[in-house]
Amino acid sequence: MGLDDIEGLEVEEIARKIESMEIRGAAEIARAGAYALKKIGEDFENEDMTDLLEELETCKVRLLSTRPTAVSLENGLRYVMHGVRKADDIEQLKEMISDNYSDFIDNSIRAKSKIAEYGGRRISDDDMVLTHCNSSMALAAIKYAWNNGKNISVIATESRPKKQGYITVEELSKEGIPVTLIVDSAVRAKIKKVDKVYVGADTIASNGAVINKIGTSQVALCADEARVPLTVCAETYKFSRKSTFGELVPIEERDPSEIVDPKKFPGVNISNPVFDATPSEYIDSIITEKGVISPEGAYRIIEEMIR
Ligand code: RUB
């Protein structure tokens, strides 16, 4: 579900769609969150600036409660709110929110096409690429390679429990890209045939660790063992400034019923962490809109964001 599908929706409806994962993927939830703030500005009817700022803050808190792991959401909201407290009057405040929103969306779209280009160029003719979950950025790079005449094929993991791998295989086969679906536990059995692993990110920490869909770190271990390079495709708004100051990235734990009906196993604990962290030593490169960096370069990206 993209921006076109949420046009006109209220903040609470958007928040619920993010929680239920109808809106999902770190890039898409950031755009949807930014849209929710813009909508507040557009719909606000009284003339009191303080009231509007308060409403925006309340909305921010609600949106941030939806999916705690993706820093893209927080960075998107921060972008829309940038400088708004300095507005002279309500009209200027509304204009700033709307302009910041448009800038964020434009940058996000431009970032995707740059990442597609830089990431796509690094995929060679006849490569077999493995991807995990459903990352719009990783898939953009894969599609770029294919659309530029590279004869590639893809292995896509199912990505339990929500099976975002189904979205991936549908998306790639619609483009005509040869794609094979595997269960997550088949990665090690298949990795020797694979030339490159391409994944996305929800958050990148200052030490270069990448937080992405649960299982990414296992894919990374298998890739490392088989000497297959792992590439992460992520816009710079997925880098976490808070991680520089020692804050750990919270890992979202979702309802056990996404795995199995808990009533089937009375007395059994069912745990459903939906993201994990891949340490920098397992990552070959990170493709951002600013260029291809090594994971050790994450701190520099964050430093530029803070300046
Ligand atoms: C999605 C996921 C994706 C990243 C990057 O998890 O882990 O790999 O969000 O996606 P979920 P993108 O389905 O739980 O949201 O590149 O589209 O931002």
C-alpha cells in the first residue's frame, strides 16, 4: 500500500494500517507517517499555532508507537517538523509542513532511483541474487540490472511469519525476472549457487550494524561462510543518529498468533521478534543515494545528518 492508497486518510487510520502492516516496509511507512503530519496541517482549522504544534506532537507520538524498529519513520517525521517552531504565524507554519513533506517525498523517490542505479550496476550478467523479505530498495536495484540487459535470476526467501517473500516473487515475476521461492531454512542449502545477496534495511546503526527482517543475520552468516558478498540497499534516512549516542535499536516483537494459533499449544511460549541485527563484519557494502559505502562509513553519514 503506497501513498496513493492513503490519500485522504486520517492519522489514526494511517497508524492502524502501519500497525497491521497493510502499509509496510521501512520506506513506505516513513512516507505514510510524513503524509499523516501533512494532513494534520491541511485539516487544521483554528488559528492557534500552539494548538497545531501540540496536535502534530501527539500525532508523532502515535505514529512512532506503531512500529518501533524502523528509524526511517522517525527520520521522516523529523524531516517534516524541521524548523516549524520558528514559523511567524499559522499560515507560515502550515506552509512549512507542506513544503517539508514535499521535499521529503521528492528526496525519497530520488534516493530510490539512485540506489537502483548504483546497486543495479554492481550486479553482473548471469548473476544469481538472493534476497530476503521484501525491500523496495533491494528490488529496485535488481530490476535496474534486469532492465539494463543483465541476464540475472533471483532466489527469494519466504520470510516467515508474514511471508513478504510472496510479494517479492510476484513483483519480480511480473517483470519477467526468473525467480525461485525457497523457505527461509533453505538458504544454506542454496547459497553456494548464489553470486550476491541484496537486502534492505529498517535501521542502520553508527557501528555499521544493519537491522532488517528477522532472519537477515542468518542469511548473512551463510553468505559469509560461502564467501558471497552481502549488499544492503538503504536511503540515508534509515541511518540512526540515536545509535551514535548509545541508544540501542528496539526490536519489534509482534503477536504470537502471526506464527501459529497459541491455543494449539497451551502452556507454550511463542516468541515473534520480527527484526534482527547483522553486524558490520558480515556486510560487504551499503548502497545509499549518496553512493556506495562500507558499513564502517555509517558513522560519517550520521555525522552529516547531525551537522
Ligand atoms: C520489511 C523489511 C524490509 C525493510 C526495507 O519488514 O524488513 O527489508 O523494511 O524495505 P516489514 P524498503 O514487512 O515487517 O515492514 O527497502 O522497502 O524500505
